Amino acid sequence: MSTFPGTPHIIKGGIVLINPNTSAIERIITLQYNPDSLTRSFQIKGMGGDGGERSEALRLTGPPVESIKLEAEIDATDQLETARNDSTVVQVGIQPQLAALETIFYPKSAQLQLNNTLAMIGTIEIIPMETSLTLFIWNKNRILPVRITEFSITEEAFDVNLNPIRAKVSLGMRVLSVEDLGFDHKGSGLYMSYQQNKERLAGLFTGGTLSQLGITAIP
């Protein structure tokens, strides 16, 4: 079926996993449907306030801690209506999409097995394994290195083989800044681009006037 020529191209939000050392893209996970809302909150990092020195009240110690929350839906209904009997969605439903999200939080099984083998022969000291760098992308102005802090899945419908065919995913993320990663890390470059772009966008805001606030000057 051809698309109506006047139909606008709708971009998708999503998650991209990249190798933190080579920057090679390892996986792209697009959201099937863009969420209706996205909640962002900021924890300000200042020296003043409760327990702080009054003389330092206007100083910032670093970028704020930004957190993002969203709910995304995954639905196999359309695929099931047109799928062939040997298609993936008929065999396992939406489990591949869910597994792609879930395995973000798992160290690779091969690395677990290798570390266990090396530990048994006493050749290494076990240290936490580094995962892929997770990027949350929400249009070209928001490409953010993040750590996923909250994740839950509500499976809402199943096929006759109990494969999930509809689910709601709740996702909470913490934006990783230069303070988290260090300036030499690939993610820090992306964060700095994000902050600099935000400063550019703020410069496009025309602002108001004192008269709109009912005053003519600051006393």
C-alpha cells in the first residue's frame, strides 16, 4: 500500500547501544509507538541551600542530575494480521522486542562464563563488567547518554501459546554527564553536545519585558 504523498514522516524515539571503546553501534531499539508524555526532572547541584554556606548560594558544583521517565507500548496486533505462519511474531509474539530491552541490564553470558573459568584457576580478580553505552534518542536535539534506573514490563495480552502480544514498558533513566563519565569518555562528548545545544535553543527564546511583570525596573 502506497503512502499518501502529503503524510508527514514521523520519527521514532528509541535507544541505541554503542561500544564505549570503539563507538560502534551494537543495537538500535526504536519505540513502536512514541509515548504520549515524557517526564523530565532535575536535581540541582549547588553549594547553597540546606547545610550550605550562604556566601556560596549562587555557585553550582556541576550540571544538574536529569532524570527521564516514560511509558511505551508494544503491540503485535498489526503484525499478526499480516504475518505468515513461519514469522517470528507468530512463533514468539513480542518477546524479541522485550528481550532486546531486558538484556541491556545483563552482562553477556559469555563474559560471565569466561570470568568464572578464569576465577576458578586463580588468574584474575573479578571486577564489574562494563556494559554498552546506552543512548536515549528523542529527536536530533536530544541524544543523551543514560543509565537505566527503573524498568518494568506489564504484559497485557497473550496468544494461544501464552506468548505476550501486547505489553506496556515503564522506563526510568538518569542522564550521564561529564561528572559521571569523565571528559575523555565518548558519552561525555555526546553530553556536552546536548548541553551546548540546549544553550543554543535557550538563546532563541526572545524573553519578556519588565512591563509584563507590572514593574519598570528592578529596585
